[in-house]
Amino acid sequence: MRYVAAIDQGTTSSRCILFDRSGRIAGLAQREHDQIFPKPGWVEHDPETLWRNTEFVLGAALDEAGVRAADIAAVGVTNQRETTVVWERETGRPIHNAIVWQDTRTDRLCTELAGEHGADRYADRTGLPLSTYFSGPKVRWILDTVPGARERAEAGELCFGTVDSWVLWNLTGRHITDVTNASRTLLMDLRRLQWDSEICAEIGVPTAMLPEICSSSEVYAEITSGPLAGIPVAGILGDQQAATFGQACLSPGEAKNTYGTGNFMLLNTGTTPVFSEHGLLTTVCYRLGEQPPVYALEGSIAVTGALVQWFRDNLGIIGAAAEIEDLARTVDDNGGAYIVPAFSGLFAPRWRPDARGVIAGLTRFVTKAHLARAILESTAFQTREVMDAMRADAEANELSLESVALKVDGGMVANDLLMQFQADILDLPVVRPLVNETTALGAAYAAGLAVGYWSGTDDIRANWTADTTWTPAMPAAEREARLRDWDKAVERTYNWAD
Ligand SMILES: Nc1ncnc2c1ncn2[C@@H]1O[C@H](COP(=O)(O)OP(=O)(O)OP(=O)(O)O)[C@@H](O)[C@H]1O
Ligand SMILES: [Mg+2]
């Protein structure tokens, strides 16, 4: 048994990566899927495509590494979180496209549900504000919209799942999820780790359609068909929790920041949930088998890498994401322009569903190169806001936030200009590990631990190796001035959507 395979079904692509015992990549396959935008603010995926691509990359990764099923000890699954699929139990056919986490169609529904209680109606039980971000209201929308769906759901004929459930169903036939994914639905009691039947009833999600909640690391079932038939699936973690695990943030106070479609900073807070006073979410970080669950505080930013994609696809100014760095380097600064990508409103720490994107500070001087810089900088500024919230919550809860360097990963950390600017704006070093595919790696660890491929979490720590570190070099006065301008730009996004 030489490898563990991780399936990473993400927002923009599906990947399968094979890891060896040292946590190094032995094989990789990836396939992008279409983003479907039926209306402004709506984002969908075709669930059948997500599954077909997952199946494809699984086989392709084995081929690439020249590995047979017999060489695979276990499979771990990680996934884009909150994205909601409803399918028929009998046929496995989805009754609607998947509604993606960034989708804002449940805006009015969330306001209604909040009512006089406010957006924090379920915060003490779920760790989450009522927001379009989470799954529960998306399920309700599908049941309200597809004719006959509510009756069928109540009769147990329909299954709801986040993407982990959808993948597990297709791999193994079991209808399950793990605690980390369940903690993003607004339907799970964070302490009992069970569906909260009262909240389910109030949001309008019949419990008959919910998956069984499992730990993040245990043997769930064997794969039923395809090239890995008979291999156990033994780990499930939502993508951000997986990255936290893969980055070896295994003790309270350890944090990571992932730069993908959006940005997600997670701080391990230990075995009791910590509730934020500064706009962060409380979420399950991981649960290994029967061990107590570990919780995290999370700062979720909806749009970071997605803004680079927008620059590429909607404006057509660059042909590939990586080209943004060369363009940005042709100028010394942003020329006074600030871009606030509030495409789905603003998530952490401000939670402003009424916000929409702006470009502020435009003058005749500003070129596409300044905009390229402003795009990269917006990621760093948003991260700074989340970091400030993290520090404030950590201090209030007597957690000592690891302050040596921030561990980073994800597609955008290939961007050297951004990473230097990030260190400058945080006034803190940022460090990228040798294996940047921490999301897949975390899922592999969860699966490998369950089958004894790795003997314990000490192996994860031992495998973590630093690659590049960026150290802050910006004078304090300059940093403060830029943060002030950023803040002014953000205020201009407010009160746009009704
Ligand atoms: N060199 C680069 N500079 C800036 N942004 C980049 C660069 N390379 C990739 N990106 C951005 O990074 C994102 C992809 O990163 P990554 O693959 O980690 O995303 P992801 O969120 O994990 O994807 P998924 O949602 O499928 O999981 C894209 O949004 C892309 O625009
Ligand atoms: Mg990802």
C-alpha cells in the first residue's frame, strides 16, 4: 500500500491527488467545470458534471502515477462547502442544479427567517449568521421552487447533500456527511453534532432528506465500482477544514489562510467552540473517529481569486490568471484605485448582504495595470480585516494566536507580488509550505489515519515543511494610509442592493 488518494471536488475544478507517506504528491489530475450564472447573483453547477469529472480525475490520477487500485490504502474526500444538491433517492437524479455557496438568491428568505430575531437567530446553536452563504436556505429554496419537491422530501423520496454527500453517494451508495460539512448548513447543533430538528422545521427542511452525520476520519464504506472498486473511503473534510488539517494546525492558536476562489482563514480553538464578537464564524474543524471534536473560528471572504477570474473572463484583459502578476509589475502601485469585490455582498468580518462591488478612486491616470494591482491588493486588504477580527477574538478568549508567521496556501500564493504585499499589509511574515495542495493533503491525512497508513497526527506535523517565507518591508505610515483608503472604498459598497 504505497499511496492515499484524495478527491478534491472544488468550486472551479475537481482534482484527484495521490500522496505518499511523507505527504508528497505522487500523481495528480484536474478538470475544470462550467460556472452557470442564470441571473445576477445566482451561481449554479451541474451536479452530474461534478460527479463525472470526479470519476474522471480519479482514474486519470492513477494512470498518471502508473498506480493500480491495490497500491491505494484509502480514499479521502474534500469539497467545496455549503453548495447544495437535492436528488432522488430512487434514481440518484438531481432535481435541480447545485446552488453554489456564492449564490445570493436566498437573500430575501434569510431576511424573513431572521425576522425580529435578527441575523444571529441561530448563532448560539450553529455558530453561523443567517446568510445566503449557507445550505439550509438553499434547500428551502429548491423545495419551494421545484413542483412537488416538498411533499416528496417529506415522504423521504429526496436526499439533500452538500458536495461531499453527493460524491459519497455516487462512490459508495451511502447517504452521509461529516461534521465539518454539516456545520455549514445552519441545520446542525454545533455542540451535539446532530441535526437540530427545531431549526430544520423553522427553515423548512424535512429531516427525512438529511444525511447521517459521521466523523471526519473513519471507514465509511468501500467504493462500489470503477477503477478503485473495493477501496475504503475513510476521510471527509470540507475544503477549508481539510486545508487547516493539511497545514498541521492541530493545536489551539494555530491558523492558516487559503487563497482560492475566495479566502478562508481558520484558527484552531480546541475542543470547545468559541463564539466570535467580531464577525467570524464558529465551525467544526475536524473530528477524528470517536475523539472529541476540534473547533475553529473562521473568517470567510467570498471573492479573492474569483476577482482574478473576473478580470480574465469578464473583462478579457488577461488570458490566464498568472498573467496578472506581470501586468501588475509594470506599475509601482495602484495609482489610487481600489477594487472592492462585493459580488456576493461582503462576508467576514462585515457581513453586508446589501453591498455590491465598486472600483473607487478612478482618475484618467489609472490603467489596466493599476487595476491588476488593485485586484491583487483587495485580497490582501480583505485578509487584513479578517486577521484583525481573529486577533481580537483570540485575545478575548485568552487564546494565544500563533504570531511567528501566517501559514498560507491555495492557487493565489503562486503570486509573489501578492504574497509580498500581504506580508506588508499584515505586518507579519507569511509562509508557504512545500506541498501547497493542503486541501487534498488534509483529506488524505484524514483517510490515511483511519486505516493506519499514518499512525497519528504527529506524522502530519513531521511532514509539514516550509518552502517560501515573505517578510514585511512596508513602512508603517504607508501601510496605515493604504488601509484608510481601503476602508473608505469599502464603505462605498454599502446600501446598494435592496
Ligand atoms: N498566479 C496567480 N495569481 C493570482 N491569482 C491566481 C494565480 N493562479 C491562480 N489564481 C487564482 O487562484 C484561484 C484558484 O486557486 P485554487 O485552485 O486554490 O482555487 P480553489 O478555490 O481551490 O478552487 P476550487 O474552488 O476549485 O477549490 C483562481 O480563482 C485563480 O484566479
Ligand atoms: Mg480548493
